[in-house]
Amino acid sequence: MNSAGKLLSVIVCAAGPAGEAGRLVTLAQDDGWTVQIIATPPALDFIDAAALEKQTGRPVRSRYRTPGEPKSPRADAIIVAPATYNTINKFAQGISDTYALGLLAEAPGLGIPVVVLPFVNSALAARTAFRRSVEQLRSEGVRVLLGPGEFEPHTPGSGGDLIDAYPWQLALQTLRQA
Ligand SMILES: Cc1cc2nc3c(=O)[nH]c(=O)nc-3n(C[C@H](O)[C@H](O)[C@H](O)COP(=O)(O)O)c2cc1C
């Protein structure tokens, strides 16, 4: 996908790597994207919103606008990273109770490419509900980067040691190939 001057919405969920989301911003900007950060409400506790706003030049969004506020521009592509168990399951089921999920709810129908890079442990990833969610999203054209060579779930309790190795670059590589 040609990214020059296009808008990439990065949805950040409440998992360990969220505090390093600036790394994805740098990679995306190097690819020519204008980046808009959208945080789930719990992710606000994980990120340095002021630093991300400085880096992107845009306010971090977390809530729906009020009816009188102007609409935000529509994204050309969306990356969800780190994507939690919670948000992946809700996205698959069509739940739209946060601003981030509202954007995701419409994206497949609007033809907006969506790349999901999970950060989940093996106990969560083994749940039938989660496996069904991943299949459901893939059947709708969402690229879920879970499996060998992509994100591989870790042993419960070990996530904190794996934040540095989180493969942010895979999400952008996938968009380049989209
Ligand atoms: C310190 C901490 C680390 C967490 N790490 C993860 C994680 O790696 N993966 C995950 O799916 N949930 C993780 N959670 C749980 C999520 O934060 C929780 O399910 C939250 O409701 C997710 O909300 P969101 O999907 O709207 O971001 C963590 C919670 C805390 C407090």
C-alpha cells in the first residue's frame, strides 16, 4: 500500500508494549504515514500521551467526540497494537463501546485495511472464544498477525520480559504488502 501522505490510525490497547507505541509511530512516519494515536480508555494508563502527541503532532483520541465537535478525518489504514484479548474479542463480536472499537466496527465495511498485532499469553490465546474471534476477523479480511513468524503467545507471567522484542515492524510490513 502506498502510504505517502496518508493517515494511519494506530489503536493502542492496555497491554505491556503500549508504553513503547512511539516505536511504531517512528516506523510509520519513516514509511511516510501521518499517524493518529487512538488509545482505549484503559490504555491511557500505559502510554505517555503527551510524548505521543508531540511525536505525531495530533491529539491522542480516546473518547467519541461530542455531537457538536467536528468529525475526525477517516483513516486510510488502521493498526491495532498492542491488541489485547479483550479488544480482539469485542472487535470480532461487533461491540462498539469505546471510540477505538467504533472505528474498528466500521472499518471492514468501509474497505479500510486493518492489521491486528496481538499481545496475549498462551492461556488467553488457547481459549475457544479467542480462537473463534481470530478466525472470524480473518474471514472478514482483517489481518491478524498471530502464529509462527508473527506474534507467538508467551507463557503467562512472562510478558513483561518480552516488551522489547514486540514485533512492531510486522504490522507495517503487512500494510506495505496490502
Ligand atoms: C499491567 C497490566 C498488563 C496487562 N497486560 C495484558 C496483556 O499483555 N494482554 C492482554 O490481553 N491484556 C492485558 N492486560 C489486561 C487488559 O489491560 C484488560 O483486559 C483491559 O480491560 C483491556 O482493555 P482494552 O482492550 O480496552 O485496552 C493487562 C493489564 C494490566 C493491568
